Amino acid sequence: MEFKVILPILGFEQIEKYKLEKIDDVFFKLEGGDISFTLINPFSIKPDYDVIISDADKEKLNIKDDSNILVLNNMIVATPLQNSTINFASPIIFNFDDNIMGQVILENAQNYSLTDPLANYIKGE
């Protein structure tokens, strides 16, 4: 599904549209231009993840109480996989009702890391 960028991904402000592809219940791929990101469903590994979005960002993304939204986080994939890191402080929000998206900095970002190791949430083999 294609989404119009309302709040750009930091460092990639020139990209106006992205295509989101679900890989499975945990991982997603986001492509725009010649850029590709691996995204992760934060609730699959951190059920207590508390997403507090500013009123200004909610307004820009047209988020209401009954909006059909998806929250995903950027993941830097490493080998081995448990060395990968996740940005929990600034998730990417997708509004499926309006096909718009944006990266936000959470109101409670101080509670989260930009580079939280995946190893903190998965068991080693």
C-alpha cells in the first residue's frame, strides 16, 4: 500500500511517498525512491510500548480516536540478527484511513532509545 508523507522520515525529507509491504506479523518493508527500510511491529517484542503522540502530530496525521493506524519502528538490521537495533523514540505512524504517514518524536521519547538492541527482547539460541 502506498502512503503520502506528511511528516518526513528524518534525513529523507525529499521522499514524498512510500510503499509499505508486510513481510509477516512482526516485520515490514518500507520503500521510497531508491531507499528501503526494515520496520518492526514494536508490540510484538515490547507489549508495554507506550506511544504518546503530540496533539500537533495527531492533527497533521489526522489521527482521531477511531482512526485505523499502524505504529512501526525503524530497525537497523545487523548480522547476527540479535545485534540489530530499534528506534523506539521516534516511530513511524501510518494512517490507513487517509493513506498518509509520518515519523514522530514521542512525547515520552526520553523513556526510549534510538538504538535499543534487539537482543534485549529475544532469546539467544
